[in-house]
Amino acid sequence: MIKSYQDLDVWQKSMSLVTEIYTATKTFPREEVYALTNQIRRAAVSIPSNIAEGHAKSTTREFMRFVSIAPGSVAELETQLLTGKNLGYLSLESAELLLKETDSIGRMLNKLFAGLEKKLSLTPNLQPLISR
């Protein structure tokens, strides 16, 4: 049973990605600190943050809304990583590894959303997500 968003594999994996992103962007040029570096980091942090915020809501439907936002952050992060690779800020190997992780997280988010959708269809009264 999931008692906390921290129990979710997708949250754990996306938190690991945040750490990897911060490490990878440390070597970006100084002039990118307030531009691409910041954008990449914010997109990465947004993924587990949306999962956590959604889980804290009181209904499955609200949780689904936040889970549906996170894939947009995944796509944004992928685009920014490709930009970093194209500009030579990320090695091909590093970019491929990070993109593989973002893709995996995107697939996990889709599965989580589908599971929540199924739960919602089985509970028409919109039961609270977390018993308090």
C-alpha cells in the first residue's frame, strides 16, 4: 500500500534524475547559469514535485491532474537536454543516459495515470485518496 508519495517508484526515480541533472549541469558554461542550466534543473525538479503535490491532494481526480502535468515537464526536460547536447554542453553519452531516464520516467507516469484512471472508474463517489 502506498502511504506516501515517497513510496512511489516514479517519485524515487525522478528524484534520482534530479540529482543526476544537477551533477551534469555543473559543467555548463557560466553564462548559462540563469538560462539553460536553470531551465533544465527547474524542469527536472518539477517532475517529482508534481507527483508529491498531487499525492497530497484529497482526491484521486486531483492527484491525476498533477500526474498529468508531469509529462509536460518530462518533454520540456528532454528538449533542453537535447539543446545542451547540441551545444556541446553535454557529452553524447551523458545526454543519452539522461534521455533514457527521462523516457523511463515518462512511461512510468503514463502507467501511474492509467492506474489512477482505473481506480477512479471503480470508485464513482470520488473517495479520498488518503485516509486521514
